Amino acid sequence: MAKDKIAYVCENCGQESAKWIGKCPACGQWNTFKEISVPSSPSKGRGSFGGGSISNRGGNTAKVLRLREISAKDEPRVDMHDEELNRVLGGGLVPGSIVLLGGEPGIGKSTLSLQTALRMPEKKVLYVSGEESAHQLKMRAERILSNGQLTMDNGQLHSSLENFLILCENSLEAIFDHIKEVQPELVVIDSIQTISTEDVESSPGSISQVRECASALLRFAKSSGVPVILIGHITKEGTLAGPKILEHIVDTVIQFEGDQHYMYRILRSIKNRFGSTSELGIYEMQESGLRQVSNPSELLLTQDHDGLSGIAISSAIEGIRPFLVETQALVSSAAYGTPQRTATGFDQRRLNMLLAVLEKRVGFKLMQKDVFINIAGGLRVTDLAMDLSVIAAVLSSNVDTPIESGWCMAGEVGLSGEVRPVNRIEQRIAEAEKLGFQHMIIPKHNLSGLNTKKFKIELHPVRKVEEALRELFG
């Protein structure tokens, strides 16, 4: 029997090496190479499903096809009965696709997967759990169902959920045996780090185990047309556990984000071969599970900030969804000589740039001031249209003068102090008008081609930061 070879794989990017290297030549990270065992010859049982090779299941072999011979019709997507999840996936789950759902421990990954599976009684779903027992899953399912979304009969699950199957197993070979027996239409693996195969002599969760198990599940999904959802853990650095090759294998990578101290959760698409990666879904964590938030603006805005300085409202867009965000700022004298610049939910490097613009172009001296920025609700917003609200909130806190209620704004700020145009201005204005705002500051360049007569909100176009601050503070 040939001896297995030893290789080293970078946990951050998946770069392979024949020997250990301190610094990865691909991604530049230090101490990320981990030792893995590589079999000298491929195992006969590897990637098997139902006693035969997955790639040759049913006796079919791959053929070379001309491009014109391939059908271009879109396959009907699987409705997840969750508008937020459907939006992030690009309209639903594609048959035969493999989706990786990542997130920090306790953020709600298993709850989201279980809740979604329970909403699909028309599909035979196999939920494979390598972390929880069947009793724990039953208790969680009853708690989710108790919110009235699905009915129950005498404390038991409704008969329409007969197609929901639970399997507590860690062996990949045993999982494939059960899949062959029950023939599910959707498979959920919770989590991929707990599954192991006999073909790899290492512990579950190692790089080689995660890679081989994910590859086998990918071959199963592509050959059978059954979609697979994998749940993955997040490391302390905030990246998906396992090498980057795991993200390369799957079709879609979605990440569940949020602060455990807040009740909001954001489902964000990182990679999607079948849709846009700019979409996001918003949920609210409740005792009975996750509730979809169809209008996040009403929940993200507090109604009692009248007379408080350092608060500005911005009309932001994430993906294609407009919503109003409350920007909070606190400016105080530096107590220890070196001023602090802290941003929560906002890019700190961009905050430093905006403070430099405010000092150089507008004339406000903030060199000896501590500046703290916070996006209310625990959100992290990357929209450049937040620049104007950040500057307005900083100045409001610095002079201790509140911004009048009924004002909101949207605009990107350049290095010369100009207010640059932003995209989808009509959606931003419509969202502000829907929530009852009477005044909105917008870039002057956005007025070209804009039909202002259809809006009741009063628009204030500006070209420079000084003009916007003059509109707000007189």
C-alpha cells in the first residue's frame, strides 16, 4: 500500500505547497499553512453515491456539446417561501445548485435553515444535523411553529410536514445511503465542518475533510439535480472556516451578519453564479424565530430624537433596496492629547477623509477633537451617499445644534468638498417621502432628467458641502 503524501494548504486562500511556508505567496498572510494528508492514489469509494460513481450515476457519461446545442432556457427556481431569502438567492433556489450559508456562532444560521425548510411542505426536505440531536431539533421546530405561521395538531407537527425528514449523522457515506433511500428534493447539511468521510484520515473540520465532503456533495447536486444547502462556521477573523477553495466549489455564498446585542440580522450575498451579489435581506430575531423585515426604514429610525444634536438621517441603498438610516455622531475634546477616530457600521478610513474635508474645505477645526460615528440599529452600510449625513452629524455634534426634524439627505462628498451625484435618486426620494420627510438635500447634478413635480417633498440641490450645511443650520 502506497504511503500518503503530505501537503500544506493556506487556510486563507487555498494555496497549496509541498512544504510549510511562513508567509503565503498568494495572499501575503502569515502562519496560515496547515498540513493535510493527500492519498497517493484516488480511493475507489470516493465520491460514491448509491454504490457507484456520482459522475457516472445512471450509466451516463459526459459528452462534448456544441454551444448552439445547449438549451438556454432558465430552469424554474425553487420557491423558498421567504421573500428575503429569495431576493438574496436571485429569485429562488436553482435546482442542482449548492449554497454555502456562513455566519458567526449563535447568529441564527440553523434557525434560518430550519425555519425555511419547515415552510416548504410541498418539498421532501432532508435536514442533516451533525451538531444537534433529533430532540433538540424537535424543540426548536415547535418553538418556530408556535408563532402561528404553521399550525399544529395536539402538540404534534401538522400532517403537511410529513415530507420534513431529520437525520443526525456525521458520516458522509451514511448520509449518501439515506439520501438514496428517501430520495429528497432538498438537502440541508448543518454543518459541513462536522461531516467526515472515510477516504480522508483526519478529524472532522480539517481542511482536507471539508474539501472532500464539499466536493462529493457538489457532484451529487450536479448529477441528481437536488439542491444542497451547506451551513459553515466563521473563524475569529470573520472568514468562513476552511480554505477559500470551499467558496470556489459552491455556486452561491451567503453570509448571515449582525450583532448579537441587536435584534436585526442581515443576509448578504458574497458570491452568486445565478444572480446579483448586491442584494441583501433583513430579518428581526424574535423568540419564535426570524421575522422578515419588509420595510426596514421604520424600524431603523427612532422617533424621539427631536432636540438632540449629532443625529442626521440619510437615504441609503443596499442592493436595490432604499431605506433611511440614522447616523449618530459625538464630538468631544481629546482627553489624552491624541484624538480618537472611531466608527461603528461605517468605514473608518472614509471617516478620516471626511473629517479632513470638513477641516480643509469648510474651515472647522477638529484636529484636537475625539469623533465617534455610529450607524443606528447595528447595521453596516457601504453606500457612498452616507457621506453627507456623516458630515452633517459631526458638525451638529460639534456645535451642539440639532438638525430640524423632517430633514434627510443623500450625497457623496469629494476631496475638494463638492457633493457628487448618487445613483437611484428617485428611489431614495420616494422612500423619504413615504416616511413623511418634508425636506431632502440632494446633489445638484441629480436634478438633470429628474421630474420633480411628481414628488411632494421639497428638494434642496447643493453643489458643495458649505451649501448643504447652510441649508441645515442657516
